[in-house]
Amino acid sequence: MTQEQAKTKPTPRPAAKTEAKPQTSKAKVPKRKRGKTTLRVVKYAGIPLLFLICLYIGLYIGYVKLGKQPASEIWEWKTWRHIYDLIFTDID
């Protein structure tokens, strides 16, 4: 072989390693799942809480600001019974 042929000839690659890693699953310390737990708490408790806050704000605006009624009557049963009767009473 000449020197030119030796330069252009591809060199063989070494064989891939086939050694398996030793399994140490019991020796591993489990990672804390703090981020996932916090996200679940926000998801399952935060969204209903946000819904209740929005409900209260809507009741307050509609009943107190637009209806010119006292805010203390928002949560009284007679108020909502009266609204129900106004909506679902048959007019003949």
C-alpha cells in the first residue's frame, strides 16, 4: 500500500459496548415529589376556591351595586327563595 491509499482508507470503528449497568433500584433514594404535590393541591383546591370567590364577587355586584340592596342579604335563604319564585312562577 502506498501512503496515499493509507490516508484515504477508512479506519474501522471500535465495537459498541454491550455491558449492562448493574441494577440498583433498591439502593436509590426516592426523590421528593414536592412540585407535583403542590401542583395537585393548587389544581384541586385552588380552582374551586377561585370559583367561590368569583361567585361572591358576581353576587355582590349584581345584588348590592346593581340592585341597591344591603350586602348582608346576599346569603339569606329568603332572598334566593324570592328570586326562585320570580323566575319559576307561572304567569296566567
